[in-house]
Amino acid sequence: LAALDAAQVEAWYRPNVSQVRPQVVILGDIQGTSVVEQFARDFSGARYREKTVAELKVAPLTQIRSREDTRDIKQSATVIGFQGPAFSDRDADVLDVVRNMVSGLGGRFFEELRDRQNLAYTVAVMTEKNRWGGAIYAYIATSPENADRTRKALLNQFSVFNQEPIKDEEYYRGLVSTIGGYLIGLQSRFSYLNEIARYSLYGLEPDLLEQYAGRIKSITVEEIKSVARKYFNLDRHALGLVHGQGEPALTR
């Protein structure tokens, strides 16, 4: 980035942004087609061209990859991630449920690593869902002296999830949290517009957005176990470590 100059940035911007016909999403009562006609007129003509989303295939992760850094901070942070499915894959919906089963207050990872083992200040599990692939990863922050033990304990939680049975209460908690969080998110007009645009750019019908809750309700315990074993492979994961050097913060 440091080697780029203004002329190079402008030369890229014109054909890739300013001269590409945009995706326009309108939400609300527009009183007929007059607004649509305006956009069609403004973005027509020879200066605009169509551009499709690049097909960036994801290279499979075949081994353990790791990167480490050291900072003058009070906590050490660890991220463990696995490759995940694409946005439109059924497995992506299942991993949303898994994420809400293990993460946050009452979640399996949170209760074990923070409450029982007293290892972590923060435990969170997140998912990324893109057009051609995705990821599921866990973030944990702890005191520097506990960093190695915390990393091993977090890895073990993924292994345990693959092996232990799922309790009814955590299964239903995962379903309810996933559906509830999704519907609350869509109450924001900005988030709703973003989702409609994303479905359209990914080549999916926006109606699928309204079917999300129904898809989540249909997910079974057996499906969750199968998908977890498929993606939580400890021989193929990415590891990121930021080692802290400052004085450890208080756990409580």
C-alpha cells in the first residue's frame, strides 16, 4: 500500500467503481415507479458497464497454520479458526446455531473456560459467510501467564463438542438465540437493506431472507453433530496469537 500513488488509485477506481453500473436497493413505499425510473435514467448510458462478482475460490486448509505477535498490552488473545461453508450452504445455517450454543452467557465454551476454569476474560465464537466460502472461529482473551493453557483448553472444547451429546436445553437455546438475534438485527433498516443487497449480489432471491427462521427451526441435533465433525478438524485449523507483556488484569 505504501508504494501506491494517487494516479494508480484513480486509475483503478474509474473502471472498478465509478464506471460500473451499481446495485440499487430501495426499501419502503416509493409511490409507484417514478423513483425506479430516475435511477434507471441516471445509471444508463455508455459510461456504465456491467461487472460480475469475481469467482474467488477458497484454497483448502490442509494443515495447521499459525501466526504470533507480541504487544505491550495487559491481555493475551487467541483466535482459533476453521474453514466454513459458503453463504448459501445449508451448513452455514447449522453453524449459526452452533455459534449460539457455545458462545456468550450460558454458552458451553463460555461457562467452561470462564466460569469453571477461570481462564478467560472474554470468550466469543463467530462465523463468516461469504459467497465462495466462510469460516468459524473462536476468540478468547486471558492473562499472559495463562495463554498457553487457554489455547489448549479452547482447542479441547472443539474436540469435546464433537464427542459429547448435545443437551436439549442447549439445543433449544441455540435455535431461539439464532432466530431471535437474526430478527432483531433485521429491525434496523440499514441492516435489512444490507441483507437484501447481499442476497442479490450473491445471486440469491431476496425472498430467502424471510425464510431464514424456518430453515433454522428445521435443523436437528443429528445435523448439528454431523456438521461440527465436518468442520471442527483439529488437524486443519488456523491459529492467531497476540502475546501480552503488561501487568495482568484482574479476572473478576
